[in-house]
Amino acid sequence: MPSPHPYEALQSTKLSALRARLSLPQRFPLQTLARTLIHPSADPDPAFNNASLSVLGANLLGYYTAEHLLCNYPRLPMEVVFAAQNAYVGPRALAIIASEWGIEAAAEPGGEVEPGLLQFKRLRPGEGIPAALKKQVPWKWNVTQTHRIVATDEFGSPNAPPSPHSLASVPVPMEEAAQSFVRALVGSLHLHLGAPLVKRFFKSHFLSRHLDLSEMFDFRTPTRDLSRLCAREGFEAPVARLISETGRLSRHPVFVVGIYSGKDKLGEGAGSSLEEARFRAAAAALKAWYLYKPLDVTVPSSTEGELDTTKWKPNMVDCGEVIV
Amino acid sequence: MPLSAIQKVATAQNGVGAFVLPCKRITLRYCDWAGSSKGMNAYLKTQLGVFAKRNPQIEFQVYKKANDHPAITAYYLNGHQKSVNVKNMAPEEIREKLELLRNSSPEKNKRVPAKPVTSINENVRGIWSPFHGAKIKI
């Protein structure tokens, strides 16, 4: 038997401890929890491994993260949306979450192994990465932003990630197995306990993590972007003005520069040269625009299955980032 | 490309949303012959069941090691472990040690240096700046 019998899950102390650790209700069956821990590399039979559950879980995680980001930050540039998706539910983030839940891996998968351990076929030392995990041919050779939004996965990645079903009996690194477990757990929670509980679980375990979106912007030409933005929105052209300075002729000068559009200050920055301070001020002004957050946001999934839709408020849709 | 994104991973803040107890497994070692395990054997027989029922998120393992003092080892989520030798202790003292291990953080005990508090959250009042506000003419 390549994986433990589902009956053995009922005797596993590790599984019931894991269920209690994640505050899951007693009606979530341990047999399903055991199944989410079996990667297709350990058991190629799709009736006993977590491949199908992890496909469902990946879609749910992508959907809930995307609606959270797009409704709360309607002006966020697509590049940052993709990076934030990756930061919340990307492969690396999911593997870290699994280790923080106390998931331990079995040395070797098998029918006699404790069902509370993560089961996957390990890479042998000296062997290269299997072909299924290597970079695939890109979705498309001339990749446009529109194509990344419409046709690729939730992270806008250039290559298709390996399908869980294609990894049957293929040795994989632990990160791949751990992320498949987290996805499969979300998928199985959706099937057994329903969407409201999954949303609560997602909010408490994934959205509660700390991510500072303002640190994810990497501007190349913030001054040019800002003047294009002002032209697009019909504001007066931005002007940089020196607010304060000290030590202009010393080794450590400090300049504080504000960017103004008419009488409105859009942003402010400090730097050791006038140019640096101006760039920082322009970047601050752009971040203030892009990180706009409406009050009282209702996400689309909050009206799922609800008969009373009066609480729903349409979300703001922005025309998008500046195109230079 | 006017703007690119910096790749990051969201960091955990245990307790902000869900709280996951850092202690994941506790092993209790006893000897059925030596006198130093007398209290441990009594604890295992009478009180461990209640403690385990109250802490379902912890996995308990009990094992016998002959001719050795009884000990408790706690394993934590980050891979660290802490052990306590409980020889000649009364069941009540063992319960206290178990609670200590359950409630403690996986990090080593260390002095808290007198450093200013650092936070990842934004300052509510802002930071005082010498460049803003009333200018002092010298």
C-alpha cells in the first residue's frame, strides 16, 4: 500500500492534535485531513492523494486573495497585485505556513507510516530536478500585461506551474509537498464545512499575516509617472518645491522636498541631494495614489448564498496604473 | 516598464488572527521500578488524561525507560525542544512543570535588553522632524 489506510487516521494522535491546533471543528473528518497530507508523488492514485483537493484549494486561495486586494486597494498596479498574491498565497508563503502549523515530513512514504506526517517521495541527493518541475515553455512568447491578467495564473507567472496530477510518483522537494497540503486543506474545508468557514479560516490564517504593500513598489522614473498621472487625472502639473534644508555645504546635507499640484501637496520626501529628495517625494505621491483604500468595502464573496443583498455596495473600479 | 514589484512573503503574526500554540508535542518518560519515578507514575495514572483532554492541540507520548530518572520533553513548532528532569517530584509539581512547558515560548530564556521598542506597525503620532514646524532663528 503506497499510503496509510484511511481507517488508521482515526487512531492518529498527530492528526487530531493538528485538527485542534488549527481550531477546526470535530465534524471535519480525520480521514480527509490525512488525505490532504498525501502528495501525488507518494500515492499516484487520485482517489487517495491530495491532487484534486489542492487544485480546488489553489483556486479558492487565489480567489479570496484577489478579491481582498482588488476591493481594498482598487488602484494597486497589476505588478504589485501579482507580487502581493505571491506574498500571501504563493508557493513559498504556503510552505512557510505549513511549517508554522507544525507539519512534519515522513522520511519515506508508505502504508505503515504514521498518517499525521506529510508524505511525499523525496529527491535523491545527486539526482537533478525531475523534468515535470523544470521550467516549462512559456504560456506565450510575447507576453503582454493583458495576457498576464487574463490567461496566466494568479501570480502572473510566465510559465505554467506543474499540475498536481502530473507529479504522480515524481520525486519532489519538500516545499512542493507542503504547499500542496495547505491548498488541499483549504479545498477539503470547503467541501466538508462550506464556504463561510473557509472564509473565516482564510481571514484568520492568511490575511492576518503582515504584509506592507507600500514596500513592494519599485519605481524607475517616479517623476515622469507622476506628471503623466496628473495629466491623466486633470490635475495641475506637479511642481517640486524645497520645504526645508540643512547643511547644504556640509558632508551630510538634508533636503526636504514637497511635490505640489497647484496648492495641494501630493507628497514629500527627504534626501541628501535635491534630486534624491525630489524622487522620493514623487514616489511618495504615487504611493499615496496607488494605495488608496476605500472605506466600508464589501467583497463579492460576502454575498454568496445570501438572500438579503442590501448590504452589498458596488466596489470602486479604477482605470488602472499610469502607462508611460 | 514604469513600475516593477519587489517580491516578499507575508510574515506571521501569531495571535493577530488565529493563535497556534507553539508547543506541539510533549513526551513523558517514566521508569516502573526506580523510586524517583514514583510521582511521575502517579501523575500518569491519575492526572495526565485530564491534562491531555484540556490540551487537544498537543500530542502526548508516554514511554518507559528503565533505570532512568523521569523527564518531560516539549517539542515546539519551530523545531526547538525543552526538557525538564522531574525526578522525585510530586504529581502536583509535575503538573506545574507541564504547564510551564506548554505555556513557554520555544526560544531560549534570555535577558531582555533595555532597547527601545520596535514595531512593524505605523506610528500613530508620526515621528518628530526637525525640518517641520516653527523655525528657530539663531
